Amino acid sequence: MALGLPGPIICPIRGIKPEENLGKNLERHRPARPPAKYSYVILAIAAGLLAVTAGCGNTATSTPPPVIPTVAPSETPAATAMTAATLSASSTENPIKGPFVRVDEVVFPVELAAESEERIRGLSGRASLNSGMGMLFVFENAERFRFWMKEMQFTLDIIWIGPDCQVVDVSENVPFPDPSTPLGELPRYSPESPAQYVLEINGGEAAYLGLGIGDLVKFLGGIDGRYGC
């Protein structure tokens, strides 16, 4: 997604009517934290066979077959973003290349879009975004910017961040458009409150990781303090 024409859209909303703000139609709420994994109980029943010989009157008892435990399948998470503790541990062994954005206790390696051309281009034209990664848009001032999904090929979660470094809104599972959609008909998405920073991640990751309005945001890995968070 990008900002403004041409490219993924970003332009400030001034005087826009509430009914024209398509971003308000998106679901915004603090998703529930992921449920705990269920424990699996494996029951094994050993059967004994009692055979009675008719000729000699002796009794023989067969040996029960061995019990073979069944291993429960493990769950595969939808997102592989790091926790703050994981990032700290990785700094000494196989350091992960930054910069990073920490939302609550979840850390995303990000690409930075701080210049106008970078913000206009955004993630448009890409086939995918690695799980647990994102793109951080940085603006000079807080506005109710409008984004569109021009030339996008995958869904996004858009995390809108205020100048006080707190999440002010989340647009979840923003769909990519049909390539044949005219530019003038592409929906525009904007936050409920002014945002100065925008973090785009793969669709569904915000809910899976339990991210939502009010989460604190911190920039790390070379951009800490440079842009205000």
C-alpha cells in the first residue's frame, strides 16, 4: 500500500466528510490474544488374551502388545514476528538486521519509507511480504492520511501510530484490488485519529499477535530517537 497519487496513496484529509472516509468501515478493535494451545491426552489400551488349552489342562496367558504413544501435531503460528526478548538474545548470536519497530512486546524488522518517493511507492507491485516483517512510513506531521492499494497483490494490516508513539487505529485485512479496477474507483483508507507513523504488515498478523489501539510503539536498530519514537 502507498500514499497518495500516483502510487500507494498518502495525502492528508482536510475537510473530508465522515461518510467519505472508507477507513471508518474497517473493523477496528483490540483483538483478543491468541488462545492457549490445547493439551492432548493420549490413551493407550492394552488388551490381554487368555487362552485355555483343552488337552492338558494348562493355562497360558499371552503377553500384551507394546503401547506405542501418539505424538500430537504441533501448531504452526501464522506470524513469526519476534518478541523483545528474542531480539535481545539475537543481538549477540547471529544478529538480525534492522531497523525494527516494537509494538507492545512484538518486534518487526522493517523497511523504512521516510522520503516522499518511498512513501508514494510503498509496497505496490510486490508479490509478497515476508511473515513477521513490515514497512514503516514516517511523516513530518500527524494527519488523517489516506492510503490506497494501488498495484498491491496481497492483503495488509495497517497500524496507525500517533505522534505520542501509541497505536491510534488498526485497519485489518485491507484487501488488494482487482487489477482491472480504475484508479478513480480504488477505495481510500484512513485512521479515526491523526497519525504520524504507519506500519504495514501482512493481513491477519495484528489480530494473531494481539495488537491494538493503545499499544506503545518504539523504534529500534538505528532509528531509535531519530523520528520521535
